[in-house]
Amino acid sequence: MKTVMKTMGAAALVLFLTACNTVEGAGQDIEAAGDKIEETADANKPE
């Protein structure tokens, strides 16, 4: 699970650094990364 979170964090950072040209774009990128992290966390919850 830690590997998945590190991978998601690295992917989010790369996306953030390459895709945002404005403050609004940065906010959208951060929100999208948060959504993916939340989805990953939900998918890996112990039952």
C-alpha cells in the first residue's frame, strides 16, 4: 500500500509540475490528485 501511495504521489507531482499554468489550473490538479488518492485508499481498505 505504501508503494501505491508513493507512486500516486509521484504521479501527482509530475502532473502538477507539467500541467498547471495558472492558480486555477493548480487547484484543479491538486483536487484531481486528491480524488485519485481517496479512490486508492477506498479500494485498499481492509474489510
